[in-house]
Amino acid sequence: MTLSAQPEAQVRAVFWDFGGVVLTSPFEAFNRFERERGLPPDTIRTINATNPDDNAWARFERSDIDAAGFDAAFAADAQRAGHSIRGAEVLALLRGDIRPEMVRALDQVRAAGYLMACLTNNMSGGDGRTDSTVDPRQNEINAVMARFHAVIESSKVGVRKPETRFYEIACESVGVAPNECVFLDDLGINLKPAAAMGMRTIKVVSARQALDELSSILGLTLG
């Protein structure tokens, strides 16, 4: 089913990215690593933005390669960019901190009767769950994930943000049309196709800014 942009309708669902929204962004950890290694700022993000549909990062998020394959493939991508970085070094930087104000907002939005889905580009772990599978905070992360009616993981569905099919699957998973959704993500590239389909979108720069925008749309006091 192809879902194209439709007129704005009453919001029935809120879609949340995980890393960079519910969790703090890994970009600070990337920049710290780059400073420690004497690399130019945003080296890792630049590598990830090069050939974005078929680079190591994209293939790992679709489960086309495993962790060992990503380690080698990212190293090759980095080498082509003139740098020496192993994929395993990047994976070690991905664990963000859970934002308590976002977790409170999840509870508030769900209590208000909205459908909730987590839309995450991730890497398959031992049981197919996110890259947080080996995270020592796994129980805490599982408790956050339990708040969603659906969790759409790129590593399981075989497509990833910003592919349109990913958003179609999300809508189908909770039975809504795109124009009935609000979507929060920290990357504009992921928001653009969602907006084109008719979703209201919020680019998350900070937790407070995002919750203020969501509060305005839903008519709730959040966080």
C-alpha cells in the first residue's frame, strides 16, 4: 500500500525516534571521539552521509551485514574518506542516556489516548532487539519500549528511515493514516519524507523544545 500526502486530520498517533529523542544523541560522543583522535569535527557523520543508501551503516541497519561485517565495512568506508576508524569503535559510542522528561511525556501521551510507535533505525543484537541488546541498562530500556503500541526496527523490517516504506509500515502497525500522525526525530533527512506523506513533524533539537512543540499540537502539558 502506498500512502501519499493527505489533508491534515485529527492526530491519533505519535511516532517517536529512539536515539536522539528518547535517548540523548550519540553525536556528542562522536565529536568527543573525533577530538581525542585528532579527526576533523563530524568525521563519523560525514562518512555515514556518504553513499547513504548502501554504505556500511545503511547495510547494518537493514541487517544485510552483521557486527563483524559492519566493523570491516565501516573501516573501508572510513579509509576511502582518508581516515582509520573501525566500525566496532563507532558502535561503542552509540549508547545514549534515557531522557526522563521524554519518558514522562510518553506516559502522558499514552494516558491521553494516543497510539504510540517507536520508529528506530537500529542494528540487530542477540535477539534481534536494538543495538541496546547488550546494554547493561536493558531492563530499563525494555520498560521504555513497553510503553509503545508498536516498535518498528529497521533491523527487523529490512527497510530504514528515510525510506517511504518504513513509514508505511509504521502507519499500518497502529492502523492510522499519515495525516493522523505526529513524528519526532532528530534528523531532518528522516522527517522530510514523513512530512511529504502528510505527517506533522518535529525536529528534536532539545527535549524541552520538542515537548513544547508537541504540547502545542496535542493541547497537553508534557514532560
